[in-house]
Amino acid sequence: MKTLKKWDELAIGGIIEEPGCSHEYVTGGWRTFKPVLDLDKCIQCMFCWVYCPDTAVILEDGKVARFDYDHCKGCGICAHECPPKASAITMVPEGCEI
């Protein structure tokens, strides 16, 4: 496990000393609402995938399949961009089982 540095051990000026990837950090715990996908209503327009700022919409075989809840922050952009005629994505409170 990687040991985190204390604030006074960090490089001055925000220098990035090692390359990294956002997928190394689980950020889904920040969420208060989560998206729930109804595949029966989904028209596979891919708007959710295009607009998701966290790349948390998972495609399988070129189709929207599910969400990556480890990285989804619950912003709701996917639900907002889902066409009204489909309304395949619903935002629900975190911890709510559907």
C-alpha cells in the first residue's frame, strides 16, 4: 500500500512527480445520488456516455451496459442528457436499492 505524504512533505508548486491515472482513485464515495439505468427503456443513444465527465458509463459490445460506481460522483449529467422519450436513467439517493 502506498503511504501518503503529509502536507509539509509535498513538492512546492503542485509538481507532479509521478505519472498516474484517475482510475487508481475510487471517488464514488463522494456521491449522495446515484444513477440507475433501465435497460428496457434505453435507446442506446450514447448521450450519457458522451457527456459523463467521469467516464463512469460502461459500454459492452458497443452498447451502454451499466455504471462504474467506483468512479461515478453522482452529478446527474447522464440522467439530464438522457432523451425524455427514453428516460432510462433515474437518479436515486445513495444507499437506495432498486
